[in-house]
Amino acid sequence: QVHLVESGGGLVQPGGSLRLSCTASETIFRIYAMGWYRQAPGKERQLVARMTTTGFANYADSVKGRFTISRDNAKNTLYLQMDSLKPEDTAVYYCSADRGSFASWGQGTQVTVSS
């Protein structure tokens, strides 16, 4: 069973920054690709950013240049640094771990960008 724990969401003004964190077990962190997805009300869940075990990262076009995904292997923690936040970034953000056809999700953390 994959257990992912997210933290770091909250309310921020447009143009502000937040950093999300996701912790997993050492085994999961070592062999699974890790990523962040988000789901806004009434919309489908979509990829925000994903990083492989070798450090290759890919981003949704809407967040390129504003968000940065990183992983600290010593702490078994995945991060998402979100800068220049926009109201359209408002969503529940989910940490994910995937390997082959298997994927698992955290419980989600709310990010609200509003003045």
C-alpha cells in the first residue's frame, strides 16, 4: 500500500507563493515516479508536474516557468514550489506515485488564490 501525505496548501493572494510537500516511505520514494496533480471544482484532475526517479521533470504548459518540482531523497519528500500564483491555480492538489500501470494518490491539499 502506498501512503502519501501532503501538506502546505492554503490561501494566498495573486502573485504570491506556496510550497507543497509530500512524504512517502523510503521504498516508494526510491522506485516510483512522483508527481502533482490538481482538480478544480467541476473539472477533471490534471497533471501539474511529474518527476521520475532519475530526476527528469515535466510540467503542464500552464505552470511552466512558475512552478518547480523537486525531490529530496534523503527525506523521502517531494516538493512543489509555486510562484506567481494566479486565481486559476485554485484547486485541490494531489501528490501521486506511479510505476507502470499502477498509480496512487494522497488525500489532497487545498490551494486557494484570491485577493
